[in-house]
Amino acid sequence: MLDTIGAGPAHNAVQLAWTGVVRFLHLTPRAFLPMRAAETITLVAGRGIEGDRYMIGNEEGFYSHKPEEGRQVTLFELETLVALKRDAGIELGPEEHRRNVTVEGVPLNHLVGRRFWLGETLLEATRLSIPCRHIEEITGKAIFDPLINRSGLNCKILRGGIVKVGDAVRNAA
Amino acid sequence: MKARPITTVKTVVAGIEEAGDGIKLFVLVDPDRWELPPFKPGAHIDLHLPNGLVRTYSLCNEPADSARYVIAVKREAEGRGGSRALHDDVRIGDVVGVSLPRGGLAPDARIARYVLVAGGIGVTPFLSMARHLERTGGAEFTLHLIVREEVPLSAHLGALIEAGRVVVHRTSRTGRPDLAALVGTGGAETLVACCGPEGMTDDFERVTAAWPTANVHIERFVAPPPVIDPDAKPFTLSLARTGTEIQVRAGQTMLAALQEGGIDIATSCCGGICGACKVGWIEGKPVHRDRILSPYERERYLMVCVAGSETERLVLDL
């Protein structure tokens, strides 16, 4: 019965109620290396981010031995970083969560299976990210438990383009 | 061929420098000169050498020098083979996998004075610490370098020696210095650190036994055995389908033991929540530490990344 969320006026209102913004962009060419901040990144439809470790055909990431079409770009909520500090006293920077795009005002956990615009690019959310012990190894911070259920979103790139810090994030109806 | 997981930081040898006295400096960088994973002053890394050996070396450069790992390696003809492999076989341009950096000194604003005691080539972590302390200022430090005669890495210590930061003790002339006198009486604002051969670090440990542990730091050439939960026990995994037996050491995860045994197991989170490494069990009594299996599922399955065994033998459906 609750396999899908039905259409209807209330649902449409909820869908249109949010507009978010890109706050930080990060990438890294290989597993374990620090993420580097960027003002813009280039998304290639069906493949990934230019210069990033999970670009399909590049395969230099910690999880690259487990190919996944839906991991072309990953997003993370700025609100989670604020909550980690507020509720658990953990300072985690946007360069430390190892997702590519830090957004504000975007309900990532609600977007699985949906399409949305990230600047001029169109994404389809495939699944929630799962925290991993690997990130604790890299950051030296005990963040596995606090990140359960808010570890970000994995997406496929349907339409590529350039994403800039400050770009809007919008629902694609 | 199935892709293998990436388990090391990929570096290339960008420079090799003869530093005298049988010592070579190796400079490791990212293939694209990307920043390398950060480290604390005096940290060390494991090198995965081309001949399969894994050896640990201290980083001599300072953390702010973030695009390189510099190690100094003395060729030990009678050693265990790591330094010979590096000296004799490794060339500029070679790819070397390394671990994430470990150890080193965490910054501590309460420390106003550092006393660093090095024996011979044990000076390497203190090159990193001394450079870091000199650059950041604020704390006093003295490096006592105990050598038989020759000062290792003298070219790299030159500036520190000129700045009066290094006291060289030549045992061939003056005998062994009194470690207790070198470290003094200490206090909450003093941190003492030692790196050198085992005899020296043991003596140092005795001299500082009464000090608070937060004020004493010891780097050993050979890592001490890991601290294992006293309640952890070794057990045997019996793989029903292949007939293989795998020993799990006390404190080791089932997953690590299986991987060591060449068994290919899918994993992802390694923390008991994603379910990727779910395996059936047939006999024995597992200790479940995952957070996703229901009581019903636990009677048939376990997560090898976190599960243990109450019994000496556990039979898995593998």
C-alpha cells in the first residue's frame, strides 16, 4: 500500500514546496585522497564528474570494484553537518563527508526514485548513501553511527552540464 | 578479471636522494600531484613494496608539506628485507602503495616544552616534529640525538643544529647519556618523546614510567602487538561448501580473516548496517553485532564484518 507515494493536490504541493541551493562542490581523483573544493564541476550524462574517482571508465574510488550505475554523483545535506555539531558535538567539514555536492534546503531522503535539477543538470536519485567505516578511517572521527539515515544521496546524471556553487536545486516535475 | 578493491594510497616515487651513511630519502607523491591524506607531525606510513613486503617508515616532512611523503631509509644489510628492497630495487617513477598515515603527535596547546630523544636513524619522526614546531612557534623544544659517531641526515638537520635546537651525544666519545637527566623532571606542560632502537625505547619507558601517559610519546621501529580486548578469543571458521578452515585471531574480524584466506566477500559499510556481507551460518553460535538482521534472520545469517563467535568453531555456508 505504501510502496509509492500517490499523486494528488497535497502531494504536488509538497513536491513544489522546496527549492535548494548548491553550497559546496568537492571532488578527488583517487581513493583516500583529500577532497578538493571547486567552484564548478562538470557532470557528464551517464558517467560521472570529470576528474572524480567514480567517473565510469575511470574507476579509482574505494568502491569502484563494486560498479554502480547510480553513483555518478553524490549529494549531502548541509543541515546534517549543522546537526552533527549541534547534537553530537562533531565538527565535520563539507570536504570530509566525501560526497560531491553539499546542498542546503534539499530534502535528499525524500528524493529516491525522483528527478531533480541541480543547476542546469538533471539528476535521478537512485538510492540513499550508507555510512561506512572507510570514512571513519579517513577522517579519524566517529561518525558512522551519527550518519545513519542521513549520509546523502546517490544519483545518475540524465543531462550533463556545469554545476556552480550557488546554483539552484529544484524539483523536476 | 574482477576488479580488486583499492586498499592503499597510490603514490609514485618522485625523488631518491643519497643522504650519506647508507641512508636514502624517498619522496612519494600522488601521480597528479594531488594533496596526500593529511598526517600529524612524526606520523608513519606502511609501504607496500613491490616484493610483497609491508614495512613502516616515519614521515620526515612536516604536515604543512601536504603533497609529499618523505621517508628516510637506512639500508640494513642484515635486516628483514624492507630497506634492502627500497635501496636496491625501487626507482624514480615506480608506483608504491602506502597506508593512511598513523600516529604522530596531536597538537596540544597546553604543551610549552618538548624534549625529543632520538637514537640514530630514529631521528626521522623528529625531523617532522621539529620542523613543525619551528614553523608554528609557541613551544620550546630540544632534540637530543644519540649516535655512535656520525650524525644521520646531517644535511637535513643542519638548520636545526645551527638554530641550537639539536644536542648531539656521541657515544663513541662520551658514552651513553643519562636519559633521566635529559628528560628532567617534566611537568604538565612538558612532553617528552623518544624514537630509537628497542633498548633505548625500553630505557626511556622506564625513566618516564611515573609520568602521565599524555606527556610521554614513544615511537618504536617495530610496532608493539596491538591491544586486544582481553575477552576476545580466537576461533575457527569452517566453510561448508569448500571444506576450508580459516583461523580468526583474537580481536580480528571474520571478514578480515576470510579476506586473508583469499575468500571473496562482498562488503560495503563494514559496520553492520548495509547487509552486503550477509552470509548463512550452519553450526556453532555466532555473536551478532549488526543492526539490521531480525531475530528470525539471525538464526540463519550473520554479517561477517561485525559478527563474532561464542563457540570455538563456526560453520558458514560458504
